[in-house]
Amino acid sequence: MTAVSLRRATTIAVLALVSLATVPVAALAHGGNPNFRSVFHGLSTPLPGVQVQVIGYDSLYELRSSAKQPVTIYGYDGEPYSRILPDGTVQQNTNSPAVYLNNDEFGTAPVPAHAHKGAPVVWKTVDKTATITWHDHRMHYIGKGTPPKVTDTHKKTKIFDYTIPLSEGSTKSNITGTLFWVGPAGGGFPVGAGIAFAVILLGSAVLVVTVRRRRAATAGEGPESGDDGDGTAPTAVDPSEPAGTGGRKEAW
């Protein structure tokens, strides 16, 4: 039974470590890549009433507006992509390729034939929150794996600077930012902490098993219990056993 208990404890510790190791996968799927940081620097020309921030490492931009004029974000071909009206109405240009490309992490989503550079602007209301949250391919690394500029994965590395054009009324401006590689130290899974947790868990289980074995070997359950506390029959007394052992042989 002791061996079984130890095996169970080991299994629990390993499973705990594995479950912790899966955390960054979920984070990557739902909140950007923790190995990167897309840093918002500001607007090239201040726009009163416009607030901008990055969400999820390198995943999303959020723009809020309380401006007295329409605030428009422009797509990859310079076309109007999305806008916020003074009353908080949020609209998208259904003929902007960005509407469709932004639905895919790598910008490979199919774009309908009617959405192209130079197509007439067709606005569609999507909500009235005075907020636009969108995935912009100008703010993150579209390639897979580690960027070529990264020569040391544990060192912070600048990947590129970027701008995203927008306007408030007739005033033109740009969201300005920089994408950095920060590596595992910047937000990846803390492997050392996970291993330490597993070791502590396993060590605690081994300690419990050891204490139980010693109690069973030295104390027993007494004549009323009918066993030695570990599911085996009482240990026989051998008169030939040397003095000092109490004539008791351990049944291991």
C-alpha cells in the first residue's frame, strides 16, 4: 500500500506541473502573445476627447471618444475603417478590407470582392458605446515563431516602430507605437516556480507516507485492532530475537 501511495503522490505532482504548463497556451489564445509588448507612445497630433490604450500585450487597441466631431480610424490602404460619432455611435465601413482582415491573427482571412481600395464608403452601425476595440496587424508580429531580429530570446529587443492613421474631423493624426520582444521573462510561464511547486507537493506526500510507515512499525494498533495499522496481520514474536528488539520482527 505504501508503494501505491507514493506512486499516487508522484502522479499528482506531475499532473499539477503539466496543468500549470498549459497556462501560457490559454493566455496566448485569449490575450495576445506574452513574449511581445506593443507599446503605445501617443498621438502624433493631440486629438481632444480621444483616449487610446493597448490591451493584451500585442493583441488589441482600444479607442474611446468623447470628441465633438467624428473620430475615424483608417485601414491598411488608407481607407476609412471605423469611426465614432459625437453621440457615441460606432460604425464600420463594410467596404474596408480591414474589417475582414482584422478577424484573423495573421491577416489571411478572405476579403469579399466588394471590399477593396477605392470602393465607396458604406457605414454600418455596430454599437453605441463610444469605444472601438480592434485587432490591428500594424501593432503585432504577423510571422510565426521568433522574429529574425531576436538573437537572444531572453533579451528585450525592438522589432519595429509603427503608426496607425486616424483623424478627428479634419485634423489628421497617428497612433504611434513600438513592438518589442520581451521573451519568457516578460510574461511567459514561470517554469522554475512550477517545478518548485511540484517538488513541494511531492515532498509533502512522501513525508506523510513516511510518517505513517513509522507509526505502523513502532506503535501498531494494539491487540484490539487485529492488525498493525497497515492492513496486515500482527507481527509474530520470535523468542530467538536478540534482546533490545522486544522479540519483534518487522514484516516488510
